[in-house]
Amino acid sequence: MSGSSTSRAGRRRAEPIAARIRTLRASLYVLRCALAGAGTLAALTGTAGARPAATGWYAEGGLGAVAFLSRASRDAAIGPALDLRIGRDVFSWLSLGVTLAASSHEATVPPPPEGEWFQLYRGGADARLTGRLDRFAGVLEGGAGAAMISSNVLGQVMITDPGERFSIAFHAGAGVQYQLENRHYTVGLAADGFLLPGFDAIRAIDSRLYLRYTY
């Protein structure tokens, strides 16, 4: 009986030791997997971080649409837009430039006239702040300039006065950019809101997909 009791006591003492060994082995396995995962993540991050972006003079072209807001949306339909920008990166996070934009819209004012279109041209200077995270970047931009409307068709709804064609313009917006493998090229998606105080303070949103080339 004493031998059997001694054997059972030995097994009881051995079981916690075996459990600790299994736990230690499992912990080492998890640690090994974690280190391997960390190494893979570091390699991926290093690859993404190794994708540099050129800085300097740049040219940018975008295609999108302009949609008027509030009351003006009843009198002018959404229309296609073209945006061009030329500028220079002062720092990696700040650029200054000039912007030109044109959009075409169908006038939806009460007839007559009916089916008439007008064009809106905008130009000005702007500043852009950029914050990069690997190959992606967030953008904030804003500026001021002038706008010209090609027709007085909106005069009958009192958006423009007789003979009025020009207005000062303000714009501000945000976007996101993606750095391509070639460090000179960046693609982006942005949306700017603009205000035209001279045209009954109409407001609109200019959304666009663009390609930027930095020399």
C-alpha cells in the first residue's frame, strides 16, 4: 500500500511539471510566430517606406464633376469638369501653385430658354498641405481667385445681374493621394468646395480624380 501511495504522489508531482513544460513549449511557439510575423511586417513596411515621392515643380490634371448646392442646384445641373494645376513643393509637406478649372452645365431655369448650357471658368492661387503615411498621403488645400461665366442665362433667376460675368472665388477641400512605383507619378481623389460671392454667393462641390507628375 505504501508503495502504491508513493507512486501516486510521484505522478501527482510530475503532472504539474509536465504541464509547465507544455505551457513553456506553447509559449515559445507563440513567441516564435510573433517574431516571424513582426519580421514580415517590418519587411513590408520597409518596402512601402522605400517608395519615395519626388519633390519640386509639378503639373497635375484632373477630371470630375461640379455640382451646385442649395438653391442654385435647381437652376444649374451637375456637369463635367476639367482641373489643371501647376506649382512647386516648397517643402515635402507644403506646395504652392496656380489652378485653372472649367465646367459645363445645363441651365435648368424656367423656360424660356430651354436646353441652354453655360460654362464656368475658375482660376486662382492655392496652397496645399500634405501628410504622408508610406505610399498614401492626405491632402488639405485652399485658395482664392476669380471666376467667369459664359452666359447670362442665370440672370432670370437673379443669380447673376445684367451684364455680370465675373466674380471673386474662394475654394477649400481635401483629398487622398497614392504614390506609384515611379516616384514622379501620383494619383489622387479630391473634393473642393467653392464659393462665388459675385454670383449671388452660390456654392458648389468640385470632385475629381487626378494624376500628378513631379519633375
